[in-house]
Amino acid sequence: MSSHKILFFFCLFSFVVCFCEALNGFSVELIHRDSEKSPFFQPNQNKYQSIINAARQSINRANHFYRTAAKDAPESTILPDGGTYLMTYSVGTPPFKLFGIADTGSDIVWLQCEPCETCFNQTTPKFKPAQSSTYKNIPCSSDTCQSVRSSSCGTKNNCEYTITYGDGSHSEGDLSVDTVTFESTTGASVSFPKTLIGCGTDNTVSFDGRSSGIVGLAGGPASFITQLGSTIGGKFSYCLPPSTLTSGPSSVTSKLNFGDAAIVSGTGVVSTPIITKNAEIFYYLTLESFSVGTKRVEFASSTNAVGEGNIIIDSGTTLTLLPSDIYSNLESEVAKVVTLERVDDPDDLFSLCYTLTSEKPEFPVITAHFEGADVVLQPISTFVQITNEIACFAFRPAQDLAIFGNLAQQNLLVGYDLETKKLSFKPTDCSKE
């Protein structure tokens, strides 16, 4: 057999392996940005500074989340905050390895590309489209270009994207297709040809470090999840171990699962409907109430953040944000059962803080009652230590919006099934997944 035929069959076999693995499900490593395995890890940073930074960013993210409600909205969501998770992937042929921020609140995969007009300080090499044999720009006339919000036509008849974030920063560049490859946790590579990406050449976001951009896991036609579609059966899941914000530096990572590997089943699973709203990219749930011990706090508010689909579940927001009156009622019930001395937060970010008198203070278990699903939140997911002596309630009041943040999702296997529009929770020791 000629060497050309051998090469052809080898390539065909490789494609079948990748395709079959994708159908059967695969998992990739998900790294908290403050983990010892993260490219952002700063061993000399005050261990409490991360939660302070994350709290500030959570507030900003909530303030701007609602601005993506319309497809033609000029402003996108705030950037994922200090509590975000990273994943590695490769783009192009041959594969070029990158770090991206996995974000369920973003609807596009974008990365910095050379030649770069204005770029943030990426400390690793940037992707060079000219060196990929599978890279192609998308013409303005294509249906794909027309379906992506905030797209426009460039001078060379190439489709261009623009994302403007709530803090005023932006990413702009060509909408293109190329092969995206993941290294699964089994050691095999899984490739997806002709994946839509944003090749950013004008980026003013504050991502200094090795991260190249965003891997959008939200809804919308440009989202990575939407593009994989039937290949993964509309399913993905993740399991977030206690983060460095609550447990200190760790090398423990978690998994982002796709397809059959993302099915959440077994003892303890509860499920609730995923609510979709016209032209919006976020994953909405319906939260009916909270329980603090035997006391129930209804999700009833004077704002418009009530009724069906009243809370967003988001991997890029650290804290859980609630409308002010609902938060006030919940805080009041929590304060009634905590016997520790109440103190002020020196940074004025949290309104319910306590002086710690032991390594294992007694904080209440809080249950979030979603439609059809009661989710038990252990204290490690509802309180964070901000100094050696002070711990605070990791919920905050917001505007007309509620967000179920990633601290509250710790030690839960969270599964999204977009075909049945169902989200499942399963109590899990995510450090062992």
C-alpha cells in the first residue's frame, strides 16, 4: 500500500475515533483561575484578595447582565470575574493550544489573533490564522453572519463581530471557521471541524496573562454548545469543587463534560426546567423560595425579577445575587440563627459578616427551592472567609436581576440538557470527580 493511502486511512481512522468519542461523550479539565494549576495563579497574593476582587466583579456583572436582552443590544455582559474557570483547547491545523475562559454567560468563542492591532497583554503566543490550513473567513452574505448579533461587514466583505462589555472594554475581529480540538481527560483528542470562532484583532479587555479569550457556553447561534448541537445531544455538565476562594490554594481541578458523559443520574438527582427567553442567551431557572432551617423565604419581590425564569444560573459570576427585598428577607432569617458576633466588612462589600471563633463555625444549611428541585447548599457554598477572623454571607442584593453564582454551585454536579430543557443537580464531592 502506498504511503499516500496509508496516510489517508490513518486520517480517516483518526476522524472516526474523534467523532465516535464525541457521540459517546467526553470530558475536559476545568481549572479555577486561582488554582495552583492555573496560569493566573499568584502564590504570593493575599489569599483573601481573590474573594474581594470576585465580589466586586460579581456586582459589576449583575449591573450589566440585563443589557444583552435584545439581539441588537450594543453592549454585552460584563466580563467573567475572578471566580471564573479556564479550559484548554486548540484551534487550527496543525492544532495551536490556548487557554480560554469557560463562560455560560457568553455566546461566542473568541480569541486573540495575529496580526493584532490592539491586544491585551497575552503572555503566551497568539493564534496566527495564516498558519492554519483549515482557517476560513465567513462572507458577509452568509446566513451564519446574519444570525450572529452585532455582526457587520468589513472592507474585504468579511463578516466581523463586535462585543462590547459592561466595563467599556471590547473585542472585535473576523468571524471565521476553523477546527477546534480538545484533549479529553481520557487522553484522546476530540476535534470539531468548521467551528465558528471570533478571531479578535482589536481587544481592550483586561485579561493580562496566558488566557486568550472566551469559550462561550451560553445559548445563541455562535455559542460552542449550540454549534456542537446533536453531536453532544444538547448536553453538558460540570462539577465545581470547593474553590480557592473558600478552601485555599489547591491543585484539584474539575471537569466540563459533553454528550453522554454529561448525563446526571442516580441517587439524589433533582431537576428543574430551563426557561428560554426571546433573543436572550442566558440559562434561566425558576426559583420559588429559600429555606433557612424550617423558615421559608419566598421569592416574591416588588421588582420584575419574579415569576417563571426569575434567576440566571451562571458559571462566570462568583456570588449569588438577589433583588434587594428578597435578599433582605433572606439575610434576616440567616442572621436569626447564627450565634456568632456580627461585624462590619472592612471593604463594605458584604452586609452580613461574623467574627470567627473556631475553624468550623456553625452556619446554617440553606435550601434553594427551584421548580421541582430542592437544592441543599452547605455552608461552604454560602459563606466565604474575607480575613483570618471574618466570614461573610456570599449572597448580595442586586438590581432587577437574580444570578445563581458559582460558589453556590460548589459540590454539585450540574447538568444541562438543552433538548429536554432541563437542568439537573446532584450532590457530589467534586474534588473526587
